[in-house]
Amino acid sequence: MRVGLIGAGNMARALARGWGDPVLCSDSGSGRAAELARELGGEALADNLAVAQRADLIVLCHKPAQLRSVAGELAGHVSAVASVLGAASIAHLQDAYPGVPVFRLMPNTAVEVRRGIVCYAPAPGVDSILEAEVVARFERLGLVVELEERLIDAAAAVMSVGPAYQALLAEAQIDAAVRYGLNPGLASRLVVETMAGSAALLSARGYDTLAVRREVTSPGGSTARGLCALEQAGVRGAFQSAIDAVCGAAC
């Protein structure tokens, strides 16, 4: 299956790097498509239509507001469409690409290192063999989670924005450690590797967050004092406000 990327921004770059194959891509004049082609091999084509004419599957990585204008450029030249556009529902995709198999997926940028999450909302009536091939392509990038389309926005408010939130958490801890005298490079390594190890531990414990916290926290100990400070500072409320903000914008 030859994949073509329509758009060459951050998500397109993450997908292309994760797949590691020579790319077939276009952009709106930013020059990013040419950069991707130089990095991974393949071709940056002159326009979106040239990509569609040579690809078995196009992946929409352009701005959501461009859905109809791009579809108009490609009309009659598209075999199958995979969209990673946050605001484009299956109904919108089917309306823009009538008679063409469409796939709605929501990845996060960790697909670049093949540790991503890709949420997938199946569209009705898609050929099962084609669907299996498309899903297998995205499974190369990490974990594919199938869910009802009505849950896409809530899922995206956790996993799609997640790398930015985790980066902010790491940054806050690093800054705090530096203020206590740790070298920034060492502080960064300690924090990031602790995050990676904690994620692996949570997975091994069946995602039981309470169990992992209890294993670390002794009554009246330093961890207990730190957790109390985080609770008093409103960490739970901050994350609730964040998901409210993201879902509110999406809805």
C-alpha cells in the first residue's frame, strides 16, 4: 500500500518518521514536504493532486478548515482516505469524499518513536480487507484503540494532547530540582527516565494507579508529604479544567 501525506506539518512528520518509509507528500508551500523527502527518501510532489494520483491511501494532515477545499482538488482521484484531522467527523469525511472509503484516526506525536496511541473510529460499510490493511499500517506506530466515534473527543483530550502535558510536568519537576542545585542535564535525565519507568510499572500493574502510589508511599514519609502538597496545589482540579477546556473547544 503506497501512502501519500497531504500536508507536512508536525503530525505528518511524526507519522512519516514512525513508518520510516520513503515518503510521498505535499505541502502548501512551507517547504516541509521537501525536508521530509530529504530526510526519509521519497518525493515531495508539486501539489495535492499529484500525491492522490500516485497513492493507494491518502492521509489528511492538513488544517481541518481545508477539508472541503482539498477534497475539491482531489475529486475523482482518491482510492481511500485516512484522516487525522481532529474536527472532521466520519460524516464530514464521507460528505467531502463521496463513495470513497474513509478512516478516522486520532494519533499522538509519540508515533514518531513507535510508542504512540492511535484512536480509531470505524466507519460503516468499509471493506474489511482494506480496513485490516489500514489498521495494520497504523499499528506499526504503537497501540491502536478502537472506540465509538462519540468518544473520540474525550479520548483526544487525554492522549492526543498528552505528550504536551507530560512535557510540561517534566519541565516543572526539572525546574524545581534545578532550584535545589541539580545540574539541568542530570535533572532532565532523572525526571524523564523516572517517567518512562513509572509508565512501564503502571502497565505491569494493570494500570492500577493506586497500587503504584501505595508501593512508594510510606505513612508520614517524604512521598506522602509531596503528594499532599500536590493535592493542596490543585493538581486534580488542574487536569479536570484542562480536559474541560479541550472537550469544550472540540464540542
